[in-house]
Amino acid sequence: MDEFTVVEQEISVRFAGLRAFWADVKVLATPPPAPQSYGHSAGRGFTIVFLYGALEYGLTRSVRQLSELISDYAVRRSDISSPLMCLVHEPTVKAVNSAGKRTRIQTRLRLFDAIHSTEYAVVHDELIAPELQNVWTKSIQDTFSVFGISQAAVFYQSSSDYIDRIVNDRNAVAHGREAPDVVGARYTVHEIDMLIERLEAESRYFIGCFRSFYQNREFVNSRHRHRYLKRDMKISN
């Protein structure tokens, strides 16, 4: 068992709760051509909202776990991979952006000193927190890019359209633009069954990518990775 197994278990609990709710909603369905009740249509809409919540939790929880593991790994700032510098040096970059005329040079010098520092790197994942308030496909792609994860952002190419549709419909309900029964009426029982299975698979895919990225020490610059892998072997022995 590794650290990401706990994340997998937590995600399983989220989707199990979602399926229990959806099972109660499906009981309210009436066979065609009879119209669906308000309770069933609204239940479909709320199922989409809860489905989005499970997807968002899967990604944000995986990001938090990966960030903590890298921060605890004791890798020097100078040895961190190039993409991850965005997160490691976020406080210094923020200071550069907000520097006045009198501190402009000093803050830039501190940034370049930090890049070559032998201090241990800490991942400041708050940089991407705003991106994850709405988990569009682009948000997932940006998250993979900022860590330097080379795999595709989604396992199934068609999941991109499903995810963006769900985010849009969830926002419509959450922000009051549409009633839950209106949103729910756009989905069939079969579609929601499929979407639950698909997005749980994508959530597990996120974990798999993050686990592989961490276990292969891809957050360390390739020029220095061998040194850390040797360190790992000594520790394990």
C-alpha cells in the first residue's frame, strides 16, 4: 500500500455515496411515454451536481497528496524539474510581480538565487487552486502541465466533452441559471449510468498518473534524478 491508496479509497467512498443517491433517484423513474415526475428530473440534475463534486474531489485530493509527497521528499530547489518551478517558486514570483520601483531589483535577485538554492523545495499548490474551482478539461491539462506530467489529461478522449458538459450544467444549477429539473431532463438514465462509470475511471486515472510521476521521481530534473534514485535505494536497504 502506498500513499495514493488512501486517496483511491476516499474517492471510492465518494462515488459509492453518489451511486446510492442515484439508485434512489432511479426508483422514481416512470416508463415511457409517461412524463417524468419533478422529483425524478430534479434528482437527475442533482446527480450531475454530485457527479461533478466527486470528479473535482478526485483531482484536488490527488494534487494535494502529490504536493505533500514532493515537499516531504527533500529535493533541492536547484534539482527540481523545470515545469514544477512554477509551484516551488510561486511566493518569490508573486513578490516580483508586486514589487515597487525600489525593490524591483532585489526581488528579482532573490528569485534567481532561489532557483539555484540547495534548500529543499516546497510545492505551493495554491497557485493552481483557482484553476480547480471549476474542473474543465483545460483545468486538468494545466494541472498536468504545471507538474510536468507527460501523460494525456484524460484517459478517454471523449471524456473531454463529457467533463466540460457536466461542469457547465453543474454551474448552471449552482449559480441559479437553470433549475435542477431542467438540467436533469437533458440526461437519460443510461447516460448518467455511463457518466458515473466514466468519471470514476478518469478519477482513478488521475491517481495512476500522479502515482507514476511520483514513484519515478519525475519531479526531479533528469540530470540529477540518478542521484536521488541512489539515495532511495540506500534508504530502502
